[in-house]
Amino acid sequence: MSRSEDLLSEQLLYYRNGAAQYDAANRSLLTANDADGRSRREGRAHAAEALAVARDRSVLEIAGGTGVYTEMLAQIAGDLTVVDASPESLDINRQTTAGAPVAVRYIESDIFGWTPTERYEVVVFAFWLSHVPEDAFERFWYLVDRCLTHDGTVVIIDAGEPAHAHLQNNVNFFSEDRVDESTSVRYLQDGAAYRIVRVLWNRELLADELARLGWTAEFAAAEWLIGHVRRTA
Ligand SMILES: C[S@@+](CC[C@H](N)C(=O)[O-])C[C@H]1O[C@@H](n2cnc3c(N)ncnc32)[C@H](O)[C@@H]1O
């Protein structure tokens, strides 16, 4: 196994073992009456604005997890498919979207081994791009290209640059130690440690990398990294 594959397996294990913890931490942070709570609510409001492009569209959510954003999409999308490699997260996601106007189709798969069979008008990933290793970036965007209709839109929601990241990743939310610029160690409540990929993109740098691959990115004026990406005309 290469270093990247090894890291991706460990990252997935973190999300599998920590699915309930991740969901509970996200939800309690949303109601927290402190700077982290306010930052989270503000980020989520900006995310909701960006997700409005999904209204009445066919939508694919990559790494939908426990449904923190699936629940928003299930209120507005025309149809909605969620792919994630963690069955534990997808179980929580199903509970989150039960009774929503759109019946969500779930696919349990490792995104790096997944072959899409359809194209979607909108492809969304929230808090996922930062978990894609730099050496898999191009391969990942090739997959996005294969999932998207000709004039489709990609919505990226993710943590902002390191200057703001302390508000999004403090110890009350995710206990995390930085290893290097693209790797962190995260801890679950039982003390178990997992290495994860953590690439906090600078938006200009990300726009340049995407331009090189034939994409045009527009980012919202927000603390989080929130943007729409389309194929360059
Ligand atoms: C930070 S969570 C984001 C979840 C959700 N989008 C959100 O914003 O709350 C990352 C998600 O990626 C999923 N994941 C990790 N490795 C994956 C892989 N190789 N293929 C597909 N999903 C993966 C995890 O199961 C987890 O649900």
C-alpha cells in the first residue's frame, strides 16, 4: 500500500468509528452560544446560499457523511444521490433525511474506486476536499468531471485557510494535532488516534490548480471556503 492509500484507509476508519461523535459534535456546535457556535452558524448560512443552485436539480453529494448538508439538499433538490464509504455515517444520514421531500439514493463506496453511471447537474462536497491528498487531487477532479453534466455546477464547502481554522477545529470540536501541511492526527473520545489528510486550501492557489485542469472557480466572501466551480467555457 502506498503512503497515500494507507492514510486514506486510516482516515476512513476515523470516520467509520467516529460517525456518531462527528454528528453529535457538529449538531451541538451549531447551537453553541460562543464564538465557535456563531462562526459555525455563519458558515452554514453562507453554505446554504451556495447550495441554492441545487434547487430542482439532479444532485450528487460526495462524502455526504451523517447528513449535515444532505438535510439541506433533501429540501430543495429535484433528485439526490449521496455517496460515502462509511456505512455508519450513511445510517445516520438515512435517519436525518427520513421524511424529507426528496427520497435520497445512497451509495456506499470508496470514492476513489467508484465508477459513476450517471451525470448530475450539481455535484456537492462539504468538508471533503480538505481530505483529498494532493497526489490524488487531479484524479479526484477527473472523477468530478465524469459525474457532471456539460453545463453543471460543483459546490465546494470546506474549512477556510489556516488563519481562521482555529475557529473551525478547536479542541471542543475535533481534537487534532498537526503533523505537517497536509496531515493531522485526530482523536476520538476513546483516545484512539488516526492520521487524516488535512489540506486547507488557499482560495487563489485552489483557483489556479483548478484553472490548470479546465475549471473556473468563484468563491464567496466568507470565512469558510465556499465556492461554485464550472468548466471553463
Ligand atoms: C468531514 S466528513 C464530511 C461529511 C459531510 N459532508 C459533512 O460536511 O458533515 C468526511 C466524510 O468522508 C467520508 N469518507 C472518508 N473517506 C472516504 C472515501 N475514501 N470515499 C468516500 N467517502 C469517504 C467519511 O465517511 C465522512 O463521512
